[in-house]
Amino acid sequence: MAKTPVLTPQAEDFPRWYQDIVAKAELADNGPVRGTMVIRPYGYGLWERMQQDMDARIKETGTQNAYFPLLIPQSYLHKEAEHVEGFAPELAVVTHGGGKELEEPAVVRPTSEMIINEYFAKWVQSYRDLPLLINQWANVVRWELRPRLFLRTTEFLWQEGHTAHATYEEARDFAARIHRHVYADFMRDVLAMDVVLGRKTAQERFAGAINTLTLEGMMGDGKALQMGTSHELGQNFARAFHTQYLSKEGKQELVWQTSWGSTTRMIGALVMMHGDDNGLRIPPRLAPIQVVVLAIKGDDAVLAKVHEIGDALKAAGIRVHVDDRTDTPFGRRAVDWELKGVPVRVEIGPRDLENGTAMLARRIPGGKEPVAVEALAALLPTVLEEDQALLLKQARERRESRTTDVTTVDEAVEAATSGGWARIPWATLGEAGEAELAEHSVSVRCLVTEDGAVPDADDATGNVAVVARAY
């Protein structure tokens, strides 16, 4: 009889395959309240690596971390009408505390524009106080009707940046800097994700923003996933909260603002962009464990050698884990590490010990080969970089091969509903065509220029709409 696969094959049922990986690679479990999740240590280790790298990039822009309260007075949300309207269906509201009804209900933050602007208005008095650049790592709650672990959950973790500037140009340029040099560089260089940078249409724009910049990735089933956004808020919130400053010329001026965020959704993207029927494939630059050294049998000499190799690889700057659990069958452990997507396995048994070799198993391209033990420390950094580059190349090739240039709405719908993306001139599609796409659960993911750059305006000549079904 054929062996039952560990995972549901992608081609058979992609959503079930995704759920299988999240569970069997021990990334997360469903929480006790519908739509919440428990992030398990292996999944949280991925988030910690993402957080550390992005935090450093954010701080390089001059932004500082702070923390704002989870509970926001409900009245704050009504100060910016478009913003509250956009979030109203997702709000969780606290009406009782300490056994009593609250004088004013408090909203569990869906995002922090409101409470942060309340304090920006206090902190900004003069042009000398600008730019004000703040980021926070936090959780937010948006009541989700159709939850899916990491992709759409009622509570999720994220970073949210909020800035105030003296001029429109400074705010515009800062939002673009975050978009390109924090988010895009991180996603491409560390996550090995081929993301498309673009501009949201007015229909898809963040509530209360004058422009939203987005990063869109194609998942393994051809659907799009929004990976992060950077918003120009204009003066909408400054006007609502009276956030103004005394200019060098002695005039009271409203500030110009940005906000930007990325979330634990990136873990879901990691699964769906790089995973295969054997499990995760973690990019080496991200991987908490880049190399696992496995003892095949509980021979004293073998156990000593795997620890010796582990120490040598650590000394070479590689993130390594020694698996000496020889009371668990080797095959089960090998499958487990493959599921978890560890980039490289170094397997040592008595015969390898005699030959002075180790079996090198590469998760990303696949395959095994014997390698001299003394060559491992010098060889593995090169192997890891090769495999990092291969993941990005594969992701890019998938997107390019499954993106079709079209000229009609019907062709765009056909491309998007058959597992791919479409590119159609925005002048041809327009808002009417965008509404027609929505009837087929297809959306404009972003606008780009003809050569794939980010447009300066929604209606710039030559804008192209990137169209897809999305998570």
C-alpha cells in the first residue's frame, strides 16, 4: 500500500495543505476565542527573527520605538469620519470594567492613528519638534468573520509607524522610503519574497489616507497577499486633532503625516510562497535554525562527533541545532525537520564517521550528497546563500510565468480566476471596471507604471492595474 502523505498535496487542496503545515510544523494553534491564535515557539521564533531585522531597518530611518495604550476612548474614533467608517465593522468595544458600566466605552485598538494623534498634538509645538518619527510593536484587534491562522485573525501582532512632518514633500518621501528601503528590501533580501511595489486605487486605499503604497506577493496558488502598506495621511488627522506647529515664519501650520505597518501575516506568506508538499522551506537568512546536525544512531563516537560539528558551525557564525534524540527514530526526525523547513541537514552515522564524511541534505533545492566533515564550516555559508537566492528566483519565475497582459475586463477576470494575475491599462479598466471585477471576487491589487515602478499619481499616464484574487 502507498504511504499516506504527511501533508495534503497542494494541487489537491491548497487551503487544507496550508492548514496542515501550520499545524504539523508547529507554527500555531487556534485560540479559545474564535479568530484568535496561539503562536507556538517555532512560529514565534520566525516572528522574532523578522522583528529583529525590521526593527533595525526602522531605526536606521531615525524612527524611535514607543508604546501606546491598547484601549482607546470611543470618542477618539469619531474625530476622523472616513477612518471610523472604514473600521466600524471590525471594532471590539469594552463597555464594562471593574464590575461597572464605563462612562465612555473603550475600543480595543484596531490601529493607533487616533490615540497617537492625540499625543502628537501635545508633543508638537514648533518646527523644531519635527519630524516626529514613532514606531510601536504591538497587538491589534479587528473582528474577523472568516479567520485563517496568520492570514486573517481577530488579534494579530504587528509594527505600526506614525510620523509627523513639516511639509507634504517630506511626508511623501518618508512613506516612500519605508515602502522601498524598509519593507521591500527586507522582504526581498531576508524573506526571499518577490513582491510587487505599487499604489493602491482610491477604492482600496487605507481609510483616512490620501495615498497608500503596497507590497503584493503571489502565493503558490496564484492568489495575491498584501504584505505591508505605507500610507500618506495628508493633513486629515492633523486637522481632526489640531496637530499644528509654529513655523520658522511664525505661522501656525498643520503637520503632514504618514503611517505604515507589517504583521504576522508575513509568516502565512512564508508558508504559501515557499512551501511545498513536504512542508516549509525557510529562507536561510531568516531561519532561526539554518543547519540541524542529526545523529543517526546513539553511538558514543557519533554523538561526540555531532556535538563537535555543531560547535564548529556555531564558531563559523551559523545558527545550528544538534539533534541527538536517538531514542526517536531517525526517519521521523528527518521528516520533522523537513516539515519545519530547516535549510540544511547534516546527518552523521557510524559509517559516515568511518569515512570522515557527513550526508548533506538541502531542503530548498532538494537532494543529498556526502561531504567531508572538515569542509562543512567553509562550505555551508556558500550553500545557504545559494539556496537563499534560489527561493527568490523561484518566486519571481512563478509570478512572471503566471501574469498575463490583457486588454479587457473579461480577460482580466479569466486570468485571475484561473490561478494567476493580470495586468491591464488603468485607463482601460477605470473605476467602473474595478467595480465589475469585484463582482467576481477579483480586485486591483495595485497600480504600477508600464515598466513596473510606483506611479506618482492614481491617474498618471500609462498606469497599469495589477489584478488578482487575494487573501
